Amino acid sequence: MAKEKKKEKKGRFAGMKEFLVGVKLEMSKVVWPTKKEIVSFTAVVLVACAFFTIAFWAIDTGFLAALKAVLNIDLA
């Protein structure tokens, strides 16, 4: 019972302070990537985006051509 009252007396910012201390502790454990790794990862993402953009464009164009042929329509 006494511990519960003590926790209530700490105030509403005690939990936030504890949270921020935990965040600081966890952030100190993070292994940050090097500049070379970041450049490499960025290049991979850009190449993947370009690949999927071209692939989806090709699929869409092919599907539209097939649809035009099957339905015998002209979208001018």
C-alpha cells in the first residue's frame, strides 16, 4: 500500500523520465550504418523502384493491349 502511494506522489512526469532514460539506453546500443552502407542501400532501393516501375508499366501496357484486342475497342 505504501509503495502505491509513493508511485502516485512521484507525479505524472516520473513515468516519462523513466521512459526517456530507457530510450537513451537503447539508442546507445544501436549500431549505426556507415556512409558507404547508406549509399549502397539507397542505390539498391532506387534500382528496385526503377525495376518495379518499368515492370508494372509493361504489365499495364500489355494488359491494355490485350483488352483492346479482346473487346475490339479503340481508346483514342
